[in-house]
Amino acid sequence: MVKMDKKIIIANWKMHGTHELVNGFILNMKKVKKYFDKCDVVICPPFTLLYKLQEILHDGIFIGAQDCHFILDFGAYTGDINTKMLKTEKCSHVIIGHSERRNYHNENNEMIAKKGTAVHQEGMIAVICVGESQSDRDKGEAYNTIEKQLKESLPVTANPVNTVIAYEPVWAIGTGVTPSISDITDMHKFIRAKINNIAFEKKYKLIYGGSVKADNAYSILSINDVDGLLIGGASLKAEEFSKIIENSIKNIE
Ligand code: PGA
């Protein structure tokens, strides 16, 4: 269940990591445990490390997956993983619709919505990513792109308790370039307005991702309407990731 009163910081390890990385994390995360009353921390390793990472659950950290198949049943789908399997590995969150999946695996909004439903059917939280490309932005299409992605990739099963929306401008991912504070503010405000569901008292959690580091995490997380962070490259170093948690959460009310 998404905790409305807390920030959320998610590590996306992508196609990185061996057992040594997990061991380093287990040690470092103990140092920032004191911030876990203000933020939930979720680590999304490759599938191969989910079992090993379960050790970290004792420290109050959550584990998540980076993708899933949309089919609920077991079956002949070589190389795929369904949400039942992820649930068995104690995942509470699943990232879906990341731009790298959209671009390199041709995932479209319809498929992402189906994956979202599969995540919800297993009682997990879907972290649904949206983000415009540089060319969308250059053409003045950034807002239209985001609106379309939201409309089409949020499944009908989505609600603020089982879904987190991640805004990740594609041009900011892994580039060291981030949008200005006012650009993030405006886009999050826009997303908030589009997805607000008046049937729910609480609002969806909106998180930002794209070149978040220890030195910009606090300024981004302090933006109104930014409820958390999705971190790729900087989440691979346990020290840097702990600094992100500390720097951004320490002064948050
Ligand atoms: P980055 O990646 O932090 O390396 O920019 C973010 C993401 O892709 O989720």
C-alpha cells in the first residue's frame, strides 16, 4: 500500500549488480535507517538478485522489480517473469513503462496498462513511468506526450494506494542534465491536475527521475508535488545512495 504521509525513494539498478553490490547495500542502508519513518526506500535490482536482496527486508527496505509480463498465469514465455513470481520473491513494487523498456522493447501504452493490471492483481504497487523525449520537447509536444501516456498507460485498476507515477524526461536519464526546478514544478503540477481522482481523498504519489544525485536530491524533493525520487546511476553506489537519502530526507518536514 502506498503510504501517503511518506516520501518514497526508489533505486533502479537496471542491468547492473552482483551479490557484492547487495552486500555493500545491506551494510550502508543500516546507517540511514533513522530516516525510514519519513521515507520508504525501495530497491529494484535485476531479477537475478531479488532472492539475495530479501535480506534487506529486515531493515525496513522494500524490494521491487524493474518489469513484469502482463500475463498472470504461468506458461511458455521464454525469458519472461510474471507478477506471481515477483510476489513470491517478496516484491512490493514493480516499475513498468520505463523509457528503456518503451524504446528498446517497443512497449506501448496499451501493454504497460496491461502490466499495471497484472501488478495490481497480485496486490503490489505499480510504479508507472512517463516522460517526453528531447524531440517531443523541441517540438513543443512535451505536455501532450505526457498526457497521452498518462491516459493510455494507467490501467483502470489504478488508484492512489496501488500506483505511483514517475515523471522521467527521457533526455534527463543518465545524462547528468536535469530540468530546471520550475520545469519540474510545472510538469508535476500538470500531471497532478490530469490524474487527480476525485473519488480519492488522497492524491497519487508523483515522483521524479532523471540524473538525481546526492547534490540535487534535496532541491528536487523539496518541490511541491514531488513526493519521491527514482534513481538509476547514482543508486549503484551504496555510499552515494545513502547520501541521497540523508541529504534529501533530513530536512524534509
Ligand atoms: P538516472 O536514471 O538516475 O541514471 O538518470 C533514472 C532512471 O532511469 O530511472
